[in-house]
Amino acid sequence: MKASKVFKRALAHLLVLTGIPDMVRRRTRDRVGILLYHDPSPEVFDLHLGYLRRHYELIPFSRLVDALTRRDFSTIPPHSLVIHIDDGYATNHRLREVMELHDVHATIYLCSHIADTSRHFWSKLKGGRSKWLSRVENTRLLDKLSREAGFTPDREYPERRALSREEIRGMSTRADFQSHGRFHFSLPTLDDGTLAADLRESRDRVEALTGLPCLHFSFPFGDYGSRELEAVQRAGYASARTTEPGWISVDTDPFRLPIVADVAEDVSVARLRAHLSGGMRLGKRIAFRGLTHHLHEARARALMKRRRARPSVPSGSTASRAAGHAVSGREEDLARLEHPPEERDHHRPGDEQERERDGFGARDPVQAQNRDERPLLDPDAEEGDRDEGDENDEGPHPSEVQKRYGN
């Protein structure tokens, strides 16, 4: 078993033993949480819903949005949760019987132009590295996918990876279907015209597949900024869901709905309880920051050791001037080590952050170009592992994406 899984399992059991999940449940009694899934197995989903039905009230998403629109939570039961499922994978149809067994209604966000086709999800291409590729400007990304994987959004494959029209209609008694964009491209990477088309065409396509109105949107990768928020509202949606952590109160913006957790496919009930407390995300961040500080301190000590070991040279010589430059460079390195990267990024000027938009986090155009030339993927293979969500969230946090694209 991987060390990360051992850590997560131990952290979950520790949180349960401390009673934190029960305390959070009491404190969030009058708020609503959204649990996000992607491709859970029927067995795991059955265990989760069994626990949730005993301890929470599972309500339809439409009921929550109606209460938010009226700014009145009087009709919302205490300890309410909503179930969301993103992407619309073909295997989701196996969850219908589980939802019927537990009398649960879920909301499934479809990648509209992949559903009912044999097209594939670009972010699932083997080696796709969607953590950073999702931030690449869209035309560059499409060119890269075409050159290195022979992939185009409308390419058909022998096997189907998304729900079909018949499966969608068959699940309609236990799920409503909403928009997750056309092809799961990060909205901030699209130009204004493509963004408007993506929101409009995905809504129309979902309505054609279901025969029902499509009123809600889920941001692909959780990426959005002020431009995307305005575009979603102009497109006529009634709500939009992010991947930011949090509980929903009567004052929550319906176009910036948070989630309690992004639940991985193999999560135990103990870890589900820990997710509901918010402790899993917090624990991982504390551990990650601690490791980052340790590595930076170790590098600082190594730099200081090399500086002390630097041999003396005659003053005024070429070697002396070169050594001076080297010392200056080391001092700059040490200055940069005073704060971890994530803290330094928080204090970068806004204009520099905006310049980084096209370089998906690179510090300058040259570095952005170099990163864009990295090998992409294996053109002949795909992987089914989910590459987004809480269980793999060591990439940029949604709040960082908002800062980068302007919130």
C-alpha cells in the first residue's frame, strides 16, 4: 500500500476517534453540504449511502437551489446533504439501483458533447498530466493533443466511455442531469466567444439528451474567475458549483456553491466521516506545508554550508568579482527561501499573476514555453484513474486559480 494511502487511512481513523466529525455535524446542523463523486463503484456507493441515510437527510439539489433563490431555509431539514456526480461516466448507470434502494436523488453533470458518443475524455489520456495541462490556453492544448496523441475532441473510439442517451433516460427517475461543459475544458483557458458557445451549446445538448431543462452548471476542474461567473449567469443558468470546500448557508452565492468533499472511489466509511468534518483536507495541507518548510530549510542550510566553504581569492581579481556574483546569487536564493512557494505566490503583484495566465503558473514567457514543450502522453493508451478531486488535490487549489485568473 502506498504511503499516502496509509497516511490518509490513519488520519481518518484519528479524526473519528477524536470525535471531530460528530462535532462538525452538530455545528453544521442548519447548513447544507454537497458531496461530490465521479465514478464510484456500486458497492462503495451503497456503503456510503447506507451511512449517510442513517446520519443525514439526503435532499434533491433542486430543493436546495429553490431555498437559496428564496433566501429561506425553513423548508430545509437539519443535517441535509446533496449528492453530485461529475463527468457522466458510462459506469454511472450502475448506480441507479443503489439510489433506488436508498431512495436517493442525485445530480449528474454531463460533459455534453462526450455523452451519447464514443468520444473520450481528454484528461484521461495516459500521461495526460491534467493538473497542469488544464491550465494551458485552449488552442495550444488542442494543438498539443493533436500532435502528440492524435486526439481531437470529436474523435470516435471503438469503446464508449460516457453515458448513452438510453442510460440517461433510464436514470431520470433517480437523477437529474446538468451541464459540465462540452468537453471538460477549463473555462478560463477559453476565449470569450468559445466560452459563450461552450456554456450555450452544452446546455442545449443536455436538454436534447434528457428532454428536460438544464439549469445548473459545474465548473470543469473547479476553475473559474469573475469573467466565467458573469458568463454563466448571462447564459441563463440558475446556479454554478465549484470545488471549493465549505458548507452552504442561506446567504451563499448560488453561482459559487462549495462542496464538503470530493470523495474518491475507494474511500471507506471512516474516511467519508473524516471528509465530512473537513479534517482530511486540512490534515493533508498541514502535512504538505510542514514537508515544504522542512525541504526549504534543508536547502538553506546546504547553501550556507557551501558559502562558508567557498575558498578565498585575491580582492580585485576576476575570480573575486565572479565569486562576489556567486555570493550575491546565493543570497538571493536564501531570500527566496524565507517563504515557501505558495506563500510567495500569494504576495505576487497582480500584473505578474495576470502575465502567468497563459503560462499556467510559469514565472516568465520563456519558462512557460519550455513547460509547454514537455512530452505529453502515450498516444496509444488511456487510463481510467481519476485525476481530479480531493484524493489527488496537491495541484493548485481552486482559490489559487481564482487569483490567477482574476476573482
